[in-house]
Amino acid sequence: MSKIDELEIRISAIEARIASLQAAPRAAAGPGAKPIVANIDDPKWGDPEIRYVPKKWDGPSYLGERMSACSVEFLRFLAGELESSAAWKESQGDEQKAKYAIMDRRDAAKAAAWAARKLAKGEGPPADFGDDQDIPF
């Protein structure tokens, strides 16, 4: 492998990491909240298994798959659903429910980061689902 090929691989990895950091959702703790940064390169927690498929999802089921094996469309949809779930849990005024909101937000950040990485690699959806649309949350 030539030096140029090695550099191209490293640049692609850096671009994917930047895209995943930019796609991280903001915590709903209020103005000035720091984004939740998802480390999807973590060997233990970075690529979680899908244990929940939203009822509104009408595509193929990814139950039991890792996030890295899911489609960009599913990951973006899942991120939006998890962010909505976190907001609902916080709005209930119950500390028992609110403490689980951060877990939903972390999973939403991971799903968004995996979607961004896949888009950076060119594994994305058709052109009509383009850059003019943000992650749905």
C-alpha cells in the first residue's frame, strides 16, 4: 500500500469522526447545553445492539443487529425517536423517568453518529434525502 493510499484512509477516518461529532444531538438541559458526544469507536459500548424498533418504523426490522449494520434511514429515524422519548421522560416531572433520558440521548447520539459515518462513506440514502435535511430532532 502506498503512502497516498494510507493517507486517504486516514483522511476518510478523520472526516467520518468529524461528521459524527457534528451530528451529535444537544442535551435538552437548556440553553448553552453541551452536545452529547458519542464515541462509536469504543470497542465495548460504541456499536450497541438494536433492542427496540420504533412502532412507526415501516422499513425492515434491524432487531438484534448492531448499529453499524443498520441503514442510514433507520439510524436517523431511531435517533429522532430516542430523542423524543428522552424529552417525554424529562417532561413527566418524575425523577425516576428523567434519569433514563440521558441513556436515550446517548443512544440517539450513537445512532446519529453511525448515520453520519455511513453517509461520509457514501452508504447513504438516495439523493432526495439529501444534505438539506437535518437529523430529525
